[in-house]
Amino acid sequence: MEVGNIRTVFTVLVFLSSLGIIVGYLFQSPKATGLGAISGNATVFKSRKPIDAFLDKVIISSAIIFGISVFILALLKQS
């Protein structure tokens, strides 16, 4: 594989992982709403919705892929 093709693959990975981070964050339900969030009264129970737990995993995995891809692109830029 040529260096140009590898750069293209990792550029696409950076783009897709950044979309995963953005979409995962936007689809999460708000953690706190209103003025009760200031004093801490907004979170009575510590339970979370299963979709929020899934979106957290999507965000974390996308962030890891993003970081590794950007690092590899920076190494390829030097050569």
C-alpha cells in the first residue's frame, strides 16, 4: 500500500470517529436541567438509561480511534 492510500484511510477514520464523538454527545440525554443542577438536586438517583451507557461507549471508542488516527497521520506527515 502506498503512503497516499494509508493517509486517505486514516483521514477517513479521523472523519468518521469525529462524527461518532459529535453524534454520540448530541444524542445523550441531559445530565442536569434547570436551576436544581446548581445545588446538586437534579440527580436524585444515580441510574442511567441504557442508551446513555451505550453512547458513552461509542464516544470513548471514537475518541480512542480519533487519537490513534491523528497520531499516525502526524507520523506519516513527517515522512
